Amino acid sequence: MRNLRDMTYDELLEAVQAFGEKPYRAEQLFGWVYKKLAPDIDSMTDVSKAFRERLKGEFVVSGSKVLDIKRSPDGAQKFLSELEDGSRIESVIIPETGRLTLCVSTQAGCALGCRFCMTGKSGFTRNLTLSELVNQVVSANEILGKDARITNIVLMGMGEPLNNYDNVLKFTQVLTDGRGFGFSHNRVTLSTSGVVPGIKRLGAESNVSLAVSLNATTDEVRTKLMPINKKYPIADLLEALRAYPFKGKRHITIEYVLIKGLNDTLADSKRLAVLLRGIPCKINLIPFNPFPGSQFERPQNASVMAFGKVLRDAGYMVMIRMSKGAEIEAACGQLRARYDGA
């Protein structure tokens, strides 16, 4: 049985036509699945009973099981989902002024092994399907209840989105389709560790916002932190960003995790200012979030502020992101899908 949450509009249209139904049925179904978040086919009340029965012969609407919800004093909520094969993923609801952001995982585990991130410590299991991506949004809205709804999506959870490119692209299409979730393109952000071929494809095929995890100003340090730099070194990554097709007044977000004594010096900030010349960007500085077993330390606030000042003086827009949810291991780099229950 195929899950309707695994289908794009075009795929639904093809299925509807195969049933001999008129094309408007696809828009009906798409709205029920992605706008009204119908939990099952029987809930689709303006679809004829006969057609619903035919649908149930081949399709289901299937969600993910939420095993655990942890709530932080700062308002962040992390929920652990179990998938049909027993794999587990974590997602985070982040409250901010005027918006509710959902941090979505795109893989069960991660194969990249970034040394400042806890997710990779558990290894890589598999890519998530479209329905498993969609179900994180559905679960988040169910957790929030009727009085609140997710307004922004960031693909910054477990995994490398561009290594699950096809399903992630479908997900962004579903998210930004006005017949479905209806998110604005600038309210959906994909974050990558720097998969250069994927960046090039994304620029040609999607209009969602792009964030890039840079985290160092020399290949030596970046390779130490992020093994992917051996395959896609800084020069190749920055070349891809300079060639990225900007639509309207868009920019790339450069994410830079600051680690005490490793990449947080004034020399690093000056090199970063030079490296990013010619790239329309804003810079998110993220003080390292410690986790058990890590050899790295969080820098002092004074170092963070001094680093940011150099970049601002060079003309860059700089945000210092104090990640929410650290008390429940929901901050940037802390997700690992651990369950302490039975």
C-alpha cells in the first residue's frame, strides 16, 4: 500500500487519472493530505464514498509514532519519532518572536562524521522518505495543538539533506505548494555541510533558502572538523556559492560554529571576511554546544562578540545564534535520537 504522504501533486494527478477520475480530484486529495493534514482517507469528507473505497484499496495515510517529547525551559520542544522499520529520528520545535520554527531531520543518523556534532556518533542508517519528512511537520503541529502552527521549516536536523536529494527536493516542493502546506520559499531553509554537486542542483531546481555550514577558514582546520572538506575543499565550495543563482533579494546564510582555541581567533574572523567577498550572505555565528565525550569547548562570550565585530566592521550582516534547547540536547549539533524510556 502506498502512502499518500509519499506523493507529490504530479504523482497524485497521475494516480487519479489512472482511476479514470477528473484532474480536480488530485487537488482535492493534495489539499487533504498536506493542508488539512487528514489522518486517513475516510476523513476526506468531500470525496465521494465510492472513490474513497477505491483509494483504500491501494493507498493509506500513515504517520510516524512519537515516542517521547522533551520540553526545555526556553520553550524548545524536541520529539523523538519511531519509523516503520524501527529507525528513530529527532526533530525540534523552536519558538521565536513572531514565528515557530521546526528543525527537520532528513536522514536517520549521519555519515559525515563532523567532529563538533553528536548526530554522527551513532552512525548512518538510511535516507528518510518523503512521508517521513512530511510526518515531522504533521507531528509538530499535533504537538502544538489548535492554537499554534509551524511557520518556518529548517532542514538542519539529523543528516545531510543534499545526500537525500530527491526526497528532500520533493519535500520542499510539497512545503511550498500553495495547494498544500503553502509555506513561502523564504520560510524554508536547507542547510548543507557543503555538498558541492547538490548545491549546484538545488540552485537550478529550487528556490528555497540555502544555508552552508563553513566553520573554518583554512582547509586544514575544516578537514579536521568536517571530513567532507577532503572531497569538497573551501575553494570549491566558495566557487559554487559565488555561482549560485540568486532570485530577488536573496542571500546565503553562512553558519560558523565557534570552537574555543580552534577557529575563533581574530585572524580567523579576518580571513572569513576575505573569503566571503562577492557572496551575498549573512553570517550566523553559533557558539559550540558541548555534548558528552566531545573534546571541544565553547568560547567565551567576549571572544564571540569580538569575532562578530570584525565581520560587521567589514560590512557583513552578522547574527550570534544562541541555540535553544541545550538543556534537553536539542541545540545545534546535539541530536542523536536516544530514547531513555522502555
